[in-house]
Amino acid sequence: DAGITQSPRHKVTETGTPVTLRCHQTENHRYMYWYRQDPGHGLRLIHYSYGVKDTDKGEVSDGYSVSRSKTEDFLLTLESATSSQTSVYFCAISESRRGFDEQYFGPGTRLTVT
Amino acid sequence: RKEVEQDPGPFNVPEGATVAFNCTYSNSASQSFFWYRQDCRKEPKLLMSVYSSGNEDGRFTAQLNRASQYISLLIRDSKLSDSATYLCVVSLGGNQFYFGTGTSLTVIP
């Protein structure tokens, strides 16, 4: 258990509304990630962070922004939600173990944009 | 071309059977390799990191073939509880991870 929580766990929102998803970790990990998972696509990286206020874009960053003002929290914001952003969102941390950088995931947030 | 490719299955096998999954990766600079298990509507969970010499954990054996750029996962004596989707993950290092779309396994009583 990597001590990762996500909130909310489920959300239904309307097109055009802003949405913020929160990822919280308790073990002081430097790297944090946001992925989305859709059928046929696997997990795709949205944004990641390598420290407080240090973030970078991933493969599918359009329409998303992130912030990390504290080590333990990594926020994902959809500025104006669209139906194409209906997905399951997973937060992850990475941790060096036995010579590998291994990723561990939070429980996910299921977002539906109507 | 996708970074990581897996046969999506589904693989339907009887209890006690041996089943193997393969995964190919496109970037020869890939450094680390993993298998994750994902149950329906749950998060992926790390099953095994794949060492260059291959490694075994109970009924699970993972192997890496760098020359042919594939990794494999072998499950022996399949249990009903092994039913899940198995994700192949490749890292280029620098905290860059690439995920396959997963292989679905159903173990039948």
C-alpha cells in the first residue's frame, strides 16, 4: 500500500463546468502522475510532477492543467469539461525499489461528463 | 507504432492450466519492465518487476528477451482468483512509463 488516495471517487458533471480531482499521498514521494484509462487505449499519461511546483505534460495533456503546491497533493483540473474527458483517472507515484522505479496507483476517480 | 503491444485476448482457461502472455515493445532503449494486474473497476497493481535474467514468484514467471524486444508472463496452475487483466509496462527510465492495453484472462472452474 503506497498510501495514495483520490477524491472524489466518482463524479458526474455537465459539459463546460470546471472539475478538480485530487490525489493525496502520505509517503513523501517526489514523482506523481495523472493518467486516464479508456477502453482500447490503456493508461495514457496526462501530466506528471517531479517536485513541488515542478510539472510537465504527458501524452494527452490538452484540456487539463495540474498543480502541486505541496509534496503530498497533486491536483488535476479540467478547465471546461467535455464529453471526451469521460474516463477513469488514476493517480500514481513512483518509488525506487530493488533498482527499479516502480509505479503504484491510487484507487481511481470515475468521471462522467454529460 | 505503439510503444507496447499486447494480445488483448480474452484468454479463457480451465483451473489448473498454464497460460502465457507475451508483450512486445518498440524502443530498444527501454530499461525496466513490469507486469501489473488489474481487476475490473480497480487500479492496476504491480505483479512483478522483470529482471534481465528472468524471475519467478510462486506460480508466476516473468522473462525478458531484449534481442527480440518482448517480455512474457507465465502463470502455472491457474486459479479462479487469477482472472483479471494483465498489463505490460515498459519504462525508458527517467520516470517515463508506457502501458500496454492489457490481456484479459478468465479462469474457468
